[in-house]
Amino acid sequence: MDIDPATSIARFENVGLRYGLGPEVLQDVSFELKPGSYHFLVGPSGAGKSSLLKLMYLAHRPSRGLMHLFGHDIATAPRAALPALRRSIGVVFQEYRLLQHLSTFDNVALPLRVAGMREANIKRHVEELLVWVGLQDHMSARPPTLSGGQKQRASIARAVIARPSLLMADEPTGNVDDRMGYRLMHLFEELNKLGTTVLVATHNESMVRELGHPVMRLDGGHMHVTPGAKPAPDTPLRADSLGRGTLRGAVT
Amino acid sequence: MMLFSRRTDLPLDRDALSRFLPWLIAFMVYMAALAQAGLVGLDTLARRWDTGMAATLTVQIPTDLDSADEVITRRVQDALNMITDTAGVLRATPVSEQKVQQLLSPWLGAVEAAGVPLPRLIDVETDPAVDLDVRVLQQKLTVTIPGVQIDDHGVWLARLIEMVRTLETWAAGLLALILSAATGTVIFTTRTGLTVHAEAIEVLHLTGAQDSYIANQFAGRAWAMGFKGGVIGLLFAVLTLIALGLVAGRLQTGMLPDVSLSVLGWVLLAVLPLAAGLVAGLTARVTVMRTLRRMI
């Protein structure tokens, strides 16, 4: 049974995940992400945060339970239906996962090319965004020559270029200092205000407390959701533009 | 399918195997071109022999220096009469003495001066539709003309044609073998590419790429490498064939019919690089699609 995607971005009911014949890394996980919400995903190492994100960005299917994404039942969705769903999801991977042989421009252009956009439009969009994230001088540079912060901005640009409905980040502050970490979180807030549903997995408990968004806590494969200090927005804003200002200001 | 893709998201042309693939394909296309030229050439040869020589016999009447010319001429005339009366004979023509000397001169030199008795020959053209029994004709002739011999070209010709047909089967088998080797090489190269670029492919997948988007990148690259290898291989093959043609021309042997390639033969050769590109591209595409189907 499919669910109206207007009322629910993601919905998990008693979801379990195991790799092969191994033990369950996620057990009876239940939660719901409403459109325009912002959640933190916390928990000790090995608690299953990355596994949960892998389910969410459709790198795995659940072993059991009900999992709906954008209204689609993921356990039964045909393989051919997944690429279109993935295009609605932006992911900032923990190790960035930029393609090492491609320029910054081509890395950021990837989601648009995959979606079949015309090159002329791609050029315009990517250049605009690279200026916004302050990488306009590094468009033809390859990832190995970029600094950690530049790689991160390239990775964020790739995650948001196709205006995803759901943005996920796996330990985005893990490899950067606190100052940069806060600026990054500020950027996610900005994107969230534009209507993007955000889910951030992090170890940084002090930042989680400070920002006051609802927290999904994973421990031993089980999940507990605690509401945040800030109320979740009732009506999400439409993401018509990426907003003014620059990410460079937010992140560097 | 992308033909010559300008841009790929995967660094496929930097793989060590990809650098060797055009040369491997060049070698295979070279072999295939020679096998194919051999096949077409042999087929032409067999057909010409079949139609040109199968329906002929040569009757040989021995002479000796003691026999008077009139005796020999009468024997030839008797033989001619008997042969012409035989059912299935279309025509019987005596070969002139000068022609016989001319035919034998490469082997015996000026035979007349050496005083060697030359046999008289009669060319007999038979109707291929009528089953003429050579042994019956031989017996009939032997009664009046002692020592007469009939050369039935059909027997050794049949053997030659059989040999040519065997060679043709062998050439066709070789072509099939080369095709499967080429396909296998492309499958192996593609699978290695999939393994080497597994990380990049996963990122493409997670970005929302369809299987066909990834498969087309492999196919485009394989097509380009196959075509490139095909052109190189064909170039070497044509040079080899021209060289062989020159050598054969210098032999000037009247025994071998003209076996130079027909227009069809050249067209088939020219198609080889395209075929190599297509086989490589399609094989890569199918391999990638099959492998990716196992992913989520």
C-alpha cells in the first residue's frame, strides 16, 4: 500500500536490516519524516546510523518491516523505479565520495547528467552553484588537489544541485573543525527553510542540543525518537531557489 | 547506444586492459580478415574448378617411333568416332601435336629434337547431366586401340574440391573461434572494468543513474576500441593480402584459377571493423546490464 508523498517523505514501521546471514544491524526501527522536517540521527559507533542512511538513500532494501519513501513501498518497488526515487535524494557522504578522475564541475554536474539535462542548462546551473559555494576558481580541479573544506563544498554542491526533496548527510562534521561544523549546520538550516527535508547523522551531541531539532537515537539497532526543542514546521516552504548569499560565507 | 562518446563519467580509457583491447581486437580482426578472404577465395576456386573442369575427359593414345604416321592418325580417328558415338559426349577434339609439345615444353624442353614419342590427346567434353561410365568407354576403346588411357579429371578434381571444402569448413570454424575469443575478451575486460570502477559505479547508481546510462558508457568505449582495433587489423590484413597476391602473380601458374577477391569479398572485409565495434559494444552493454541487474 502506497502512502501520499505530500504528507510523508519517509516512513519506517518495524524495519529490520541484516547483511547476508549476519545478525540484524537494525531492529524494529519505526519513525516518520514529514516534508520540510529536520532531524538529527545520533548514536554510538556501530549503532547502525550508516546502515539506516544506506536504507534511506536506497543502497539497500530492508530485510523486513515496512519502509516507504516518497510514498513508495521500497520492499516491493521494482528495480526500475529506484533511480527516479534516488534523484529526489541528495547525499553528503562521510568520505565525500567524489569521483577522483572528474573535475569539480563534472562531479557536481553528475546528478543533472544522470537525469538527462541538456549540457547548456547543466553548464549554467553548475557554474551558478559553484560560484555560490565559492569553488568558481576550482571548476576544473580534480578532487585530489582540493583541500578538505573544498571537497566538502563540492560534495554538498553535488548533493543539492538537483534540488532534492530529501537531503542526508553522514557525519558531515566528522572531518572538519567545530567552526566549520557549525557553518555547515547553518547551511543545512538554510536549505531546510527552503523546504528540503533534512536528516543529519552526527556524533556531535553539543551541536545537536544547541540546534534543537528532533533527534532519532540509535542504540544496539533500536531507535528512540525525541522531539526537538524547536517545533517542526507545519507547512514546508517551496524550494524555488537556492536562496541568496553564498555557501562560502556559511561554510568557509 | 552512444557511438563515439565524447565524455564519460568513468575513466574507462585509463584501464590497463582497455589500452590492450584495441591491439587484441586488431590481431583478431587480422586473423578473421585472412580467414574470411581465404574462405571467399577458396569458395571461388572450388566453384570454378567445379564448373570449368568437371565435365571433361582426356583420352591419351600412345605412339611409338616405329609406327607409321598413318597408323597413328587412323587410331586417333577410330577413337574419335567411338567417343563421339558414346552417349553423354558433347564434343571430342583432337589436340594438335604442336599444342602437346607446347604443353610439355616446360618439363621436357624441345621434345621433338629429343625424339621422344609424344602421345596423341583427345579433349572430350561430356554432358554433366548424363552419367558417363569411364570404365566402359575405356574397355570399348582398348579393344581396337592398345594402350589407350582415359584421364578422368572428375576423380582427382573431386578430391581437390573435397580438400578445398574441408579448408573452407576450417576457415569458417576459425572465424567462429575468433568471434568467441573476441567476445570473451570484451566480457573479461568489461567485468574487470566493473570491478575496478565499482566505487564510481555505486556513486552513479546512488545519484540516480539508470543501468543503461552506465552500460552505455562501457558500450561506447568498447565500440570505439573495437572499431579502432578493427581498422588497424584490417589494414594489416589488406597489406598481407596484397603481398600474397603479388607473390601468387609472380608464380604465373596456369594451374591455379584466378582467386583474387570479388567485390563481395572486399565489402565483407571492409565491414569487419564495424562488426568488431558492434560485437564489442553490444557485448559490453549486455555484460554491464547483466551485472548491474544483480545490484539493488
